[in-house]
Amino acid sequence: MRKIRESMTPGIGLMKRRLEKEMDAIALAVSEIAKKYDIKPETIKTLETKYHSDAGDWYVALGWKEEKAIVQMDSVLATITEIKEI
């Protein structure tokens, strides 16, 4: 008889976050904006940060020159899920 192996994955509240700190989220957001818009990271200013504990997402608002963007990131996977220009 063949056994089926069940894989158990913890819920988002129990998973280890890769973006644990606000500074980790800011660094990833600034890096992505610098690459996407071909600008120097030093010219990018952090306007606001917010962590959504239910979803496990970081939101980082950045500004440079006359432009602004909000970068949404998954804190568990350390990936950018959306960049919204405002």
C-alpha cells in the first residue's frame, strides 16, 4: 500500500518573514525603483511606510524629482507585488 505524504505549511502568521524590519522593506523598494527608472538611489526619498499585519505586506511610498510611487511587497517572500505611480 502506498502512503501519501501530506505537506503542512504554516499560516502567514507563523512563517518567517524575510522583510522583518522597516529598513529591509525600504531598501528593497528603493533598489527596485532605482533600477526601473534608471535613477541613483541617493536621490530617492522615503515618504511613508506602512505594514499590513493581516496580509503580511509592506507599503513604501517613495519620491524622486517630481514623481512618486507606492511599492507593495510581500514580507514573507521578500518580493515586490505592485508598483503604483501616483
